[in-house]
Amino acid sequence: MEKILFDSHTHINNEDYTEEERLELIEEIQASPVRFAIDVGFDMPSSRMAAEHAARLGFCYGVVGVHPHDSKSMKEEDLLELKELARQEKVVAIGEIGLDYHYDLSPREDQRYWFRRQIRLANEIAMPIVVHSREADRETMDILIEEGAFSEERKALFPDGTPHVDIHCYSGSAEFAKEYLKLGAVLGVDGPLTFKNNKKTVSVVETVPIESLLIETDAPYLTPVPFRGKRNKSPYVEYVARKVAEIKGISYEEAALKTLENGKKFFMIR
């Protein structure tokens, strides 16, 4: 079996798993075509777990950060701990951070404040950024620009001269995607790309060069067709790759290998 898939955003650290379910999931990923999976933190406990998984599991790399839903409870000492976690060898980005104006589970001022502070941390320690944005497209971009996430100074921190900003689970328009591409961001697409009536995200994939795409599951959420309605898992990233291939008019293997290389480049995995 050829391991050619890169799940750029998953949550093996999800708090809803029992330990038995988590172990079963890890075994299933190890037995699948998934070569790398990025376990993404969303609060402090899940960030610690992502770092622990990265240290222990060969296929796994970790991302640490506090999601906008949990920003209301974030403290100054959490930034210091995130900085320490980010020093671990297989922790590869700060995230997922951003704004969520759909649920508003944290006050918007708290969301904005801690989004800015975590961008500054990523700039300070030269780490890629994984961004969550829901119903806040323009403000998310504005804050990223204002905080230097696309600045020449930040680009100079990375050997390839790109800003290493991933707009995870991109749900905006194709036109707005073009603005992100001009800034140097990459866009993550996942299960909703496979949904029958999701013409908006299909248009994004048609528009965006494959070099600027990452594929992801956001598991256990956003399960792709044909498993929609069930709990998502990393091996289902195959169906996102197959949909990208269909839209781009290339083979599944080419889409998988290209997005594998994109993921390795973005997270600086050798």
C-alpha cells in the first residue's frame, strides 16, 4: 500500500473519543494510505495532547493554539506554555486560531485580542499559522495583514520566502480566495467539497492552483461523501483528494502526491 495522503488538519485529540476509540483510530490511520496527519489543538488540553501524539506517533505532527471558541478563558501564561510546546521537535505550527462569528462562543473582543496575540507569537518564533475563520472573512484577513502575517519580515523567516499561513476549511468565495493567494496563503479544503450542492467550494478548487491547496478532514467533523452522517476520520481524506482530482481533471494519484508535497512544504516536514 502506497502512503500518499496528507491530512493537513484533524483532531485525534478530540475530547469526545474514549481512549479505546482513540487507539482504534490511531491503528486505522497507521494501516491506511495516510502518510502524515496533523493533529491540531483548539484549547490548552488538546494542544498538550497534540504535542504528545506528535512525539509518540511516527505519522503525526502537532499544531498548538487556542480556537476562538475558547479564547474567553485564555490567559497570559497560556501563551508562554504554547511557546514551550512549540519548541518540541514535531510541533509544526500555531493554530487553530482566528475568529468565529457563527457561534460567538467567546466575546468578539476576546476573539480578536487572542487571535492577534497568537499571530504575534507565531511571528516571534517563526512558525506556520493555521487559521479558523467562520462568518468573519474580511476581518480575519484584515487582522492577519495588520499583525504582519503576510509581511516581508515574516516571509524572510522561512527558507522558501512564503508566509506559511493556512486558511483551514476555506469557505469563502473564489474571488476572496484570489486575494488570499496574492498575499501568499494556502487554502485547506475538506469534506464539504464533496457535498452535492457545494458549488461555491468547487469553484474555489477550480480557481486555485493545486500548489496552493491542502486537503484535510477536520475529523471527527465534516465527513465527506460517501460517509456523510458518520464520524469522520483521517483515512477519509482520500475522498477529498479524489474530488480535487475530478475537479482538476487529473488522476487521484497525482492529486494525492501533489497535496502531500504541499503539506510537507507548508509544515516544513522533511
